[in-house]
Amino acid sequence: MSSTTETIEHQHPNGTKGPAHAAPAHLRFRPDIEGMRAIAVTLVVLSHAGIATLEGGYVGVDVFFVISGFLITTLLFKELDRTGRISLATFYARRATRLLPASTVVLLVTVVASWLWVPATRFGSIAWDAIYATFYGINWRLANEGVQYMNADAAPSPLQHFWSLAVEEQFYLIWPLLLLIFALLTKRSATKRRILVIVTLVLVVVGSLAVSVWQTGESAPWAYFGAHTRAWELAIGAFVAVGAANLTRIPRTAAAILTWLGLAAVVTSAFLYTEETPFPGYAAALPVLGSAAIIAGGFAGSRHGVVALLKAWPFQQIGKYSYSWYLWHWPALMIVPFILDVEPNLPLNLGLAAGSLVMAIGSYHLIENPARNHGWAKAKARRGIAVGLALSSIAAIVAQLGAMNPPQLATGDPAVSTRKVVAAAADPEAELRRIIAGSAGLGELPRNITPKVQRARWDLPKYYATKCHLEFEDLAAPGPCVFGDPAGTASVYLFGDSHAAHWYPAMDTIAKERGWKLLVRTKSACQASLVHSYAIVFKRPYTECDNWRNDVLAEIARARPAMVVISSNGNNNGGLLDATGNRIDEVPAAEQDKLWAAGWAGTFKAIRHRDTRLVLIEDTPWPGKDVPDCLATHSRNASRCARPAGESFAFPARQALVSQQAKALGVTVIPTGQWFCTAEVCPSVVGNIVTWRDNSHISTRYATMLAPLLDARLPKIRN
């Protein structure tokens, strides 16, 4: 975090550093703040390492925001008091020379290491992350990707932690400029200037906090990563800086108590909060106000406050290295397991956390500290800005060059063209089973593999481009979403979640051949079963799903189509909710299966009509991993990406119960396992086709190949 690079030191008018006792209280070096940095970064690192009791360690970032808001505002006010103005050039030059040398090295090392060891499927995205991080926009990129269902299970970027630096820099594009404007408007009155600042901070705190609370309930990714929802946290730190003179008058006993209460608030939130806590919203107030209390109480100088603990050598040392540690720990956790070809685990992660601290110490002494104290760059503001622009340009160019020259995969001899062989076979299902069996022990990827592994993640059905598949927050499609033969006299609906959507290529092919008008109604993570579920991405009930599903069921009931084909993933998504909106995770699995089956029965009954044939396509097997990532990692031994058939079906007892109930209601049930697996294994490449494009959705190529097999299983309807 950038706040770790700011230091408050008193200076005499001639520029020489004076003794600590000569400085006003708000300009002295604060060992308690250095110790706060240590606590903040340790909470973040241990949380990321996987300490179960510290899931809420992400609040360390909020501590950093408050510290940064306080320190930067103090420095700006110091300049205003001394000169009556603010030099924006000097301000940004100072930040460039302090922040960019270390962060640029981390960016470059991360990009190169990702090119060498991270699956090639991910490198393009990482390269773009590097570009966005370089220009402090990665938080908006992460927020946008976080609300897209296809990214919900994607592995985190090794540059994801740069989001917090981006938030700070976006705030500091505006805050110094505002202070400069206030200074120009109130040249003759420091009192009026402070009033303007206080009013502005009140508006920022109230407005940003209100938006944070609202958006946390509506869209957790935008709330978490957004500068607009975090600005109030930095403003709280700025408030403390503005009130520094008054805070020195707090009685020492009261101030000491305040600091201990503040530390308790920060630590308590780290232990009480989890990944399920709606955050930031109201929950962020505990660590933010706790941090502000520590800083505010520290002005009184009581030796009985938290400074008695935080001035200890370990806290001071970790605090000094906290910026570099923050920068290095996340890439180490994300990349080293790929280098070692092992699954991440707690002992490994703790070792990597410790190793990244060693790297941070070296980075501090070799890069961070020398760069910010370099006489040439400090001598003139334009030099510091030039250094910053040069470093940013280098990082962006390297990332772009990497994106233009992505890592290549090893391939072997070409395989049979699965689609052509199956289409020409007298018995397509038997031929496909033969190819599946022959693919179970695949070594090198075939030269003619399709889709290309590096592009498999984007092998989406073309109808995604029409926006007819709705994302989490969407309630209605932009058009009628009619496919197949739009002039067809027989109407067929494809209805469900993204596991219905991945059947679109096959259904569209069949509809065109049969002269059907295909109407597609799908929504991310919104299962067709009439149940109430929890949206993990929003951290609240998935009301958008309930409303959309009810509208679609009503539409189908009115339309009375010739056929409705329904499919949904067999997993729990975020879990079921009871009538009061509470999650019911503790209900035994068998009871939950009954609730799911009852919901499915409700769906079938809602649209059942004597003129409408109902079809349930059972959920497809799950590969248990991100298939393109796995194939990119094991391109010479693709069989390592296969999964035992017995482990590949989500909640098989539930699926059997749902299918049994569907048949009892006259629904045609189409099993899918035989199209993906032998009795023993489900390979990730069948012939020359990648079966799954991520960790659960079948590729467009594979779905298209299955069209004749699905067609043979669908009921016959009249046009």
C-alpha cells in the first residue's frame, strides 16, 4: 500500500531536520502508525495465505486507506501552512519516485514469471491486468469482471492486489487539486479554508459511505473494488489530519483508552469477518473507525496507549517493509505453486508469505529506499514525473509485448476429426463412445485440437454476443432472442441457466434443420427449479433470479409452445434460502435434495400443457478443474486433466430424484453422461475437441458435435 511510504518529519525553515521534541505533534514521526502498518499488512498476508480464523484479514486494506488519507492530508496541509500553496508537480513527482520503482519491478517480474510458468490460457488476461495496474485502473477492471458469471470461478490474477493502490491514486488525483482550489479561494483566511475542507470531507464521507452501503447490497464486486465506495475511508483519515491541533488536547488517559479500543476494533473485525460478510458497506466502519481512533488517540502522546506495543522492534521493522511486502506476497502465492507444480496448501502458503517478506526486505533496501532518496530525481519535480512516466511506459510495453507473443503449447500428431466421424457414423452414439474411450489416455495435445486451448475460454455460443444470455444483475433481454428458423411455425423454448445456454449450439443447429423457431431464455446461475437461492457474487438473496424466472415461466405458459427444453447445473450455486431469506446450509443433504426436486416439480407444473412437450436435459459431468488451464499446464500429458467418472456428477442422488419426478410428470429425460465419459473416466479432450471451456461449461465445438445425438433423443413435434 502506498501509505507505507509516507513519513511525517518536522523540518526547520531552512530545510534541515530538527529534533523530534521540536516538532508540533502532528508532524512528528509516529511509531504507532508504523506499527499499524505492520498489523495491517500482516492481516492481509495471513488472510491471503489461508489462515481460516483470519478470513477477515482483508480489513488490513481499510487500515491502510485511513493511514494514507491521514498522512497525505497532513503533508499537504504542512505545505499549505508553510508556503500558502500546493505544488501538484512536486506532489506527484514525490509519489512517483516513492511508489513506482518498487511496483514496476513487481509488475515486470510478475509478467515474466506468468509468461514462463502460469498456464498460457491466463497470460493474455494477466498482461491486460498489468497494463491496467500500471495506469491505476485495475480496480475498475476487476469490478467489471467480478459481476460476469463466466469469471466467477476464474483464478485470481497475480496482480489483483494492485486494486488498492489504484483506489488511493484515484483519490489523490482529486484531493490535492481540491485543496489547491480551496487555498486559492481563501488566500487570506486559513479558518475559511479549513471550514471548506471539513464541509467537503463531510460530504465525501456521507456520500461515499451511503453509496458503499447501497452498492454492497446490490453488487458486491463494484462495492469492493470501487474508488467511489472507498473514498470515505481515506476521507476519515483526512478528517483526523484536519483535527490534529484539537486532538492534542485529549486527556492522556482517555486517549490511551481510545487507542486500545481502536486496535481492538481492527483486530476483532479481522477475526469476526469472513468471505461471506457483506463488505465494505456498514461492516467497513469497524476497522476504519478503529484505525482513526488509534491515530487520533496517539496525538496525546500517552505512553500507556497502543504505542507501548506498536513501537516494539518487530512492528517497526515490518511496518517499514510493509509496502514491499504487500507488493510481493500476492504474486508469490499465485505463481510459485505453478513453478513447483503443486496444489496450494497452508504450509506452502505460509512459507511463501515468509519468503516474500525476505524479498520485500531486499526490495526495500535495493529499490524502494534508494529510489525515493535519489538526489537527482528529487532535485526537480519534472525529473520525478519523468521517472514515473518512464517506469510506467516500460511496464506497459513489456506487458503488451508479452500479449503479442504469448507462450506456446506442445502438440503432437493430429487426432480424428470428432465432429466429422460422428456425423458420418451409422450409429453416432456408439462411434462417440469409441472415441471417448480412445481419448482416455491421451498424451500430447493433438495438433488439430479445437478450439485452441489458449482461446477455449472464449469459445462461447454466438448468442452470448446478442446479450440474450442475462448476467447476474440483468432482468430482461434487449430483444426477442429468436434463433433457429425465425419463420418456423413450431416454437421451441430453451430455458435455464448457463448449463442450458451451453446447449444452444446443438439446439440452434437442430432448430434450423427442423424448421423450428427457437426462443432462448437463460440467465447466469439462475436454475430452472422454483427455489430461492443465494447469490455469492452479490452476497445476498438472488432476487433477480426469482423475478426473471417467474416472468419466463409466465411467458411460456401464455405462449404454449410445441416444446420446452430445460436444463440447469446440478450444483447448489450459493445454496437454498428458506421463506424468510435465510440460508439453510445446515439442512441434511437428503432434505435439500427433496427441496430441489420439489422446486423442479413446481417448474414443470407451471408450464405443463397438453400441447407442450417438456424435456429435461440432465446436467453434464463436471471436470473438477479449469480444463483449458489444466491442458495448458499438462500439454504433454493431457490425461492428467481427465476426471474419474464416479466423481464427475454433481449431487447424483439429487439428479436421480429430479429425473424420477420429471418422468412421473410426463417429462422426457435425456441423460448426458454417456456423451462425455466411459464407465471409468471423463477425458477433457475427445478426439480433437476440447470438451469443456472452463470448469463446468461444455465448449461450443463439443455441443455442436453433439447436435445429431441430441436430435435423436428429442420428442418429435409437428411443424
